[in-house]
Amino acid sequence: MGELRARMAAVAEEVEAALDRILPRVQGPAARLHDAMRYATLGGGKRLRPFLVVASADLFGVPRARSVRVGAAIELIHAYSLVHDDLPAMDDALTRRGRPSCHRQYDEATAILAGDALQSVAFDLLVDPATHPDPEVRCALVSGLAVAAGPRGMCGGQMLDLLAEGRALDLEQILELQRLKTGALIGYACEAGALLGGGSAAARAALRGYAADLGLAFQIQDDLLDVTGDAEITGKDLGRDAAVGKATVVALLGVEGSRCRLEELRSSALAHLDRLEGETGVLRAVFDFVISRSS
Amino acid sequence: MGELRARMAAVAEEVEAALDRILPRVQGPAARLHDAMRYATLGGGKRLRPFLVVASADLFGVPRARSVRVGAAIELIHAYSLVHDDLPAMDDALTRRGRPSCHRQYDEATAILAGDALQSVAFDLLVDPATHPDPEVRCALVSGLAVAAGPRGMCGGQMLDLLAEGRALDLEQILELQRLKTGALIGYACEAGALLGGGSAAARAALRGYAADLGLAFQIQDDLLDVTGDAEITGKDLGRDAAVGKATVVALLGVEGSRCRLEELRSSALAHLDRLEGETGVLRAVFDFVISRSS
């Protein structure tokens, strides 16, 4: 696990440097918008999604600079979604990554705009020839990210999440919600590695399968942390799910039942990895990291 | 002018049909999100930006289906920006196109999400091979739209607009604000025609010049309507600029001074068109339509 953490930290540093270049400080009247975009994106997070791009792309020998760019694009989308999810009209979160949420640091209007602008920047990043020399690949990357982020992916999942407050969802409904809200972007992160590397349809399917298990496991662990975690370590408000009566796998299966489910997902994820050629040790280790993390 | 209106109505109908296909009604738990996206996008507006794509693309003999797709993508971005600009934290607008604004028809959270999702769908639309067979062209279309919509375009302009309330901007600052907020997307609409049609650098520059004049004229006419217009005809709240002390060209130059400015912009725009080969009569007529419209 120590080796994985070192690898993740190294990739996080490369992603941070890339994001710092992509979101430069800007002087002048629109400086506030650029500042808010930097505030929302830089200096935080585990950069799990970029790491998944890099780890998947490594299976196909993709140059690191390319996978880091795609990882940065996903991180821009992830950052925008957190800014908007934290808004008073949505989850009304006070803190994020141990700091005031973007709309508290700036104001609501600036936070809405910063999120909107981050989404545009993500797509511009993907179509730059530096991301991949083949424009067909760049188009496939754009399409994959747009679908994962849009109404049939992350935005759809957030809609379900908002509608779920105070309602009794069954397990299937919760799984669908989480497949969209968290799973779609994690799935794209893994598949993007294969897109960059020209992986076969079978390899892409195996990575999608792994990612589906990983995404759900990630969300269950997130929900477990909301129940059992430490606000100092997670850097965000805890206990909100129970407070608003939100349906989660943990609320339905209990803490022990959820831990069993994590073990089942782990077996399934590793079986998907067995179908891949190449060294999948890093992706195995990521799974274990995700289900044992404390933040 | 009657002929232009008929042409615009025909293109608007094609764009409406395309948007109706791109944003299908969806059953199931996320139906509310899809409904809000349709509410925000369908059944309204002059579809000026799509018409500009079509009129510019016609100079290069581009198949109509392609220019309509790009026009629809711009309209998705335009629609998302209206939904977000209307939010209580932004312009707090009650009505849009004669109907309740999206957050009043649904709720704030749904409106935020619908806007976010519309942006993703716009980029997915552009990279589909049906938009253009050459993936390099599709990538150029994505990049152009992302820049026009993002922090150095529309979002940057909206930031300046928010910061401008109650401040005394000079003419140069107002022009910069409007160049970004309205001009960037209108400029992209005109340039996209050349991108689709493989226009020369000179042709693209001429279209950009025309579009810059048109965009500013559009905004001045918008501000004139806010002072002199009829809420029944425009379908939105009027008199807001003066009420919040917003700096506009009209506030600075007065109604007559603004009308003179429109004439200057018209001369400049027509000079740009003179540098283009092909039949530019439609683009000339669009300019006259924009500066004489009452809604």
C-alpha cells in the first residue's frame, strides 16, 4: 500500500502541475472567475480519477503526458461537479477538502460560473493535439467524457440523488443512482486509458467491468465514512446522509452488510482484471486502497 | 426583411426538430432532469446563432444537416447560459421567453443541473461523425465552442457583468464585457460556418470581423429594448439594467448616441462582408434584422 500511495502522490503532483498550467492566474477584471476556478480545482483531493487513467493507460504503454492530460480533464469535470453540488440549492455544504466550499469563499454566482467555465475548459483540453495525435481518438475522448458527465451519467445521478432525499429507495434504485453519480466518471477514467492506448474491445469491456465494481465500492466506502469517519480526516461535513434521511447502501445493508458487499465487489473486480493482459497489480492495489481509505 | 424572416423561421424549425431529437423525452427516475433540459431549450427564441452558422456555412456550400447540428450545439450552450444567468444568485429573472424561468418552473437545483447537462450534450453533439466526416474539423469545432463558452468567452463576460452592477464602467470596459458575454458565441457561430466549409484564413477573419460588429450591435439593441421595449413582445423582464444601475452602452451614450453607434457598426460589418466571396446578402439582412428587432 505504501508503494501505491507513493505512485498516487507522484501522479497527483503531475496532475496538479498540469492543472496549474491549464488554469493560469489571470490579471484584469475577470481575475475573480479564474481565481475561483483555481480555488475549486487546485491543491486538493486524492486525484483518484487521473490515477485510474494513468494506471489503465500504462497497460497499453501510453506516454504519461497524454494520460495526465486526460486525467486533468476528468479532474476539471469532477471539480466543477463538487462546486455545483455544494451550492445552497443542492447539498448546501459548508466545507470541501477542509476549506470553505467555493460559494462560501467567493459567492454563489461566482461558484456557478466557475463550475460552468471548468466544464468548457475540460473539453478544450481533450481536443488539443497534445492529448493524442489522432483526432479520431480525441473525438472519442470528448464523447466518452460528455456522456459520462451528462444527463445519462453524472448529472443524471445527481438528479436522482436530489430526488432521493427523504424517500425510501430500494437497493436497485440506490445502485442505479450511484452507478450514474460516481460510477460514470470512474468508468470513463478507466476506459480512457484504453482509448488512449488503442486497447481492444475486450480490454475496454474488462476495464469497464472493473471500473463499475470500483465505482460502487468507492461510493459504499464514502457512505461508510459518512457514518463512521472523522471530519478532520475527510475534510468535509459528515453525518449528512442520516440527517437528511438519504438512502444509501449503508443505510440499507448496515455497516457489516456493506463491508461484505465490498468484499464481493473486490472479487468481481479482480476477476475482470484477470481478463486483461499486462501488469494489473496497480489496479488491484487501487481497489484495496479505495475500500480501506479513511478520507 | 420578409424573406429573411421566412428563411430564419425555416432554419429555426430545422433546429427545433434537431434539438427535439437530441433531447428526447425520457421515462424513469431522471425524467425531471430531461424535462427541464427540454423546457429550457425547446420552443423559444429566434435561433439567431444557428441561423448565423447556416448563413455562413452556405457561403461554402456546406450541407444543411451539418450546419444545423452545429447550430443546435450552440443553442444548447446558449440555453444553458440563460438558465444559469436567470438563477436567483445571478440575474434573478422571473420570466424567459414569456414563460417562467427554468428555476421557477422546476427548482433551483434542477435548473443548475439542467444547465450543466446541456453543456455536456453540446460537446457530444459536435464530435459525432454526422457533424462532419473529418475528425480534425470536429475537434476544431469543439475547441472553438469551448473557448467561446468558457472563461475567456461567455463565462468571463458574465463574470464581468456581475461585477459591473452598481459600478461606473467606461465605454471600453463595457465593450470588453459585451465582446465576451454575447460576442464570443456569435463570433463562433459565424466562424463555425467557415470551419465546416474549409474556408480560407482570410474568409474566417472577415467572418470574425462581421460577427464582432454584429455581436456588439445585438447587445446594444438588447439594451435599447430594455429601455424602450415592450415586455409583452420581448417576453422578459424590462428596465432591469437601469434598476440595478448596470453600465450599458445605452446608459453611457444615450438612446440617440447608441443608434448612431449601430449605424457605424453596420458600415463596418458590411465592409467585412465585402471581403468575402459568395452571396453575402443573407448576412447583410441579418445585420439589419438585429438592429431593428423589437424582441
